[in-house]
Amino acid sequence: MIKNLTSLIGLGFVVVAMNSHAIAESGASWESTTAVMAEIDITETGEGAKVFSYKNHGFLLSAAEGDGVMTCTGGGVITDAGTMLRLACEITDRDGDKRYLLVDRSAKDAFAEGQGYLKSAGGTGKHANRKYECHYEFSYMPKIADLPYAPVVTANMCTGDLPGVAE
């Protein structure tokens, strides 16, 4: 019985090692959440389109990547065909390391359904050379009295490289 148990434990280590190797080759998967206050200014054009600027400040919470404060800026156009959005985001973690994200949406994406994609665009320290993409789902929350900003919560499902150890 001890011999069978030892073989089973050995097999378990092999399976764990094989799974760890597969994750390292294909990239890790993790989830994060953002909570931001969004400032959105909309201007209607003479041709029926609406041009908007977008800026937010808030937090990203992630057990896998580390928590951080974030700011995104950008803008886009809303037409009958849909919404085009481009944002650049900077997240600074508690160690001061930064990571950068790009959100680039077009009218054919599912933006109206509250979904989108973002991808890494570099970083510093432990976030340098990371490559990852995230699918996100966002919700506008009820406005807080006397604040002009829209609270937005986003659930992110990501795959790719996790942070390395800062050198």
C-alpha cells in the first residue's frame, strides 16, 4: 500500500509539473476588477454624430497582478453605426511599477452590450515586457449625488504574462 501511495504521489507531482509547464507556454489566466469615476464630455456634431472625450480615475484590484491606481484618457465618436473608442491607461501599483493598457474599440464591436477588449502596451519594473489581453464587461453604476462623474465597474478576464520579479 505504501508503494502504491508513493507512486500516486509521484504521479501527482508529474501532473502538476506538466500543468504548470502548459500554463507557462500558453500564458496564465486571471481576473481583475476596476472601479473608476468617469468624466465624459459629449459634443453633438452637425452630421448627427456625437464626439466625446473620456477620462477616468480609480482602482484596479487583482490578486494575480497586484492592486493599483489607474487613469485612462481618450475619446471617440458615437454614430448610428455604433461607438468608436480609443483609450490609453496607466496603472501604478503600490511598489511604484507602472503598466500601460490600450483600449481600441470600433463600431462593429459589442461596445453597446457593455463588453470590450484591452491589451498591454508596456510597463516598468515587474511589468516590463509583459504581453497580455483582457476581455472586459463594464457596468455604469447609479450616479452619486452632487458628483458630476459616472461610476463605472469593470470585470476583466485576462490571459498572458503575469508580472515578473522587479530587478
